[in-house]
Amino acid sequence: MKIIITTVSPTIESEVDPRFGRGVYLLVVDPDTMEWQTHPNPGASASGGAGIQAAQFVTEHKADAVISGDFGPHAFEALHAAGVPMYLFDNSRTAQDVIARFKAGQLEQVGAATREDCHPEGKA
Amino acid sequence: MRIAVASGKGGTGKTTVATSLALCLAADRTQTQPAPDPPLFLDCDVEAPNAHLFLKPTFERRQEVGLLIPRVDEARCTHCGKCAEVCQYHAIAVLGKKVLVFPQLCHGCGSCTLTCPEHAISEMPDVMGVLESSTADSGIHFARGVMNVGEPMATPVIRQLKKWAAPKPDQVVIVDAPPGTSCPVVESVRGADFLLLVTEPTPFGLHDLKLAVQVGRELNLPMGVVVNRDGIGDGGVDNFCETEGLPILMRIPFDRAIAEGIAQGQPLVDIHPEYRVQFQEMLMRIAKGVSGSAEQITSDESIPLFEATILDFKRKLTQGRNRKD
């Protein structure tokens, strides 16, 4: 199994980043073996369409789930179309905590975009 | 000649200055025989156009505008992802066996259509707003764009407004630009012969004037400054203009009568008809700045304003041609 979590630094000890499209790093982790790697989020520095780029990354890595603090309308539409379940990490602060709570089935799955609008940077 | 009126900061008086400039040009043309074409006024602030409140046009022509956005034929698509790769705006995404188009991010460049090896992409018009034009009572040829509520991209509407309301060869164009320094401003002022920056003498006005000047320099435009609400704030704008060699072409005082008149939709030159002279002088100086032949023009200052402007326009055209050779 493979899940992706948005983080602020490139290690599994990192704190989580509450933004999906513009989160700094994407932590790809297997919650069973705890094998992990991190990648810079391709959306983080995009002038627009950040959520779409991040969603494309998630799809290309064939993740089984994605966990972040927030999913904008474009990101939600893209991940929903790709059939990747989205979870909110709620008040978890670290990636380790998020993984533990995900394994325990304690995270809330997202059924709709958590914001109506894109971040201002996402506008032309 | 095309004069673009812009500002970094919003609410500094772009429309106040632009509308009075146009009214002065329209009034002056009757002094020349045969009378030249009336000026063309372009309200490029398509997100919140307001120049019509002062020039009071009756719109006679109307046209919808938008972009051609991609439509993917799922039967032909092999999900190779080349369209998503080529799109600089991430307006098309390939997610496994699904292709998604995000119309609000699409700039209508057509790259995806050209790149698709399966010819699975066709283009569909996506309406973003409307263009309207008229002849106002004042003899000003007025055109504006109005973007639909919720549309995030003003630039394509402005670009098409400029194309749709193309001026005649000798027609003077006044462009009322949107505030700020982003893409819609660049699109509005691009192709202008002169950039007139309206500011107020406050630290905020100065901060955004500096940004606007950078845009003008990047586009290589001759520039001048109008200080509006003169008398408030500090000397920062004056110092900056002096250091940077930017001529201050006009000062409009901070005056309650002006504020009241503007609030009632009166153009500045109607509130204070004596300002006409200042606007005419400013137009003369702009014409000189555009032609870059100050000495030649100084002796001609008695000739009617409009004729001088057109002389300069023709001179500039000739110079432009020579440069290209």
C-alpha cells in the first residue's frame, strides 16, 4: 500500500503541511513497511493549477490514498476523477502521527472540496 | 497615437484623467478643418469598467468574447499525457484513464490540440464576457469589455477588445487600464506610444507607482506622471519622479468639489472647465515625448492641439518604419 502526505520538510519526521496543492513536500510512504521517500511538490511553485499538478503527481505514483489539511476545487475534481481517496489529517501535527491515525482508521475521508475557491496564487 | 492611462495603486484617478483627456481631444478636433476622427476610448478595466459613467455612451454594437478551450474525444484518447505535458497552465490533466479540462485555467493557446498525436482534441468556444461599443454624444468613439462574474482571467477579454475596436490610422486612442501591474495591465498598455501613470502623493501611491514604472520600463514606453489629490501625503512621489527623470505632467488638487462631482458622474473638465488648458498642455507634452522631436515641435505650439498630435503620430510612424529598415 502507498499513501501520500503533504509535509513541510523532506523526511518522515517532518511536520505536516496543511496545503495540498502548495504543500512543500510530498511524502510517499508504505504504512505497512514504513518505507518512505519524499519529493518536492510540483505544484508548490506553480503560478497556477497547483492542485492539478499535485494531483497528477499522486496519480502517477499510483497512491492508494492522499492525506492533507485541505483540498481545493481543482485538486478535488482531479483526485476524485482519478479515484484516489482523500483524507484530512485534522489536528495531527507530524507525518508519523498521521500514518498511525490513518492505520487506525481515525482520519476523515473527504467527499467534497474543502474550499470553494482556489488560493489567490492559483488565479491568472 | 495611443496613450495608456495606468497606475499601480487602484483608485488614484485613472478614469478621471482618461475621460477628461478624451473629452479635450474630442472638443479640440472641431477647431481643425477637415475635422479628424474623434478619439477612441478603450475601457480596458474589464473586471470593473466605469468610464461609461462619465462619458455616457449608448452602446450600439455588442459581441460575446471568450477563448477556444479543448474538448477531448474519449474514444480516441489513449491517455498518453502529451497534452498535459505541453500545457503551461495545467488546464488539462491526464489522471490514469481520465482526462480533465479546467476551463478557468485555460489560456486558449491551442498547444494541446496541436500536440495530440491521436487528434482527439477539438476546440470549443467558452464565453467569458462581452464587448460593447458606441459613439458618445461628445463624439468620442467608446468601447469596453465586460467580463462575466466569476471569470478569473481578464487578459483574453482585453486582447480581443483591442482587436475588435481597432482605431483608424490617424485616430488617437485613450486606453483606461485596470489597476495594478499584472497581466491585464501589461496587455492593456502593450502597444501604447505613451504611458501616463496616475498616482497620489502618499507612501502607498509611491510604492505602487514604482511597480508601475518598472512595467513601463520593461515595455520600453515613454512615461509621464499625473499627481492626483495633490496636497495630501508627503514629497516622496516628487522626489522619486525627479530622481528617475519622470516628468510630472499635471497636478490635480485634493478638492472636495472634485470628489463631489466625480461621485455624481461628472467628468473633471466639466467640474473645473479651467482644467482644459492643463489637459491640452499635457497632451502637447505627451505628443512631444512620443515623437522625441521636442525642438521641432516647440515652435509649432500655436497650432491646434489635435493637428499637432496627428503630425507627431505621422512622424512617429515614419520613424518607426525607418528603424525597421
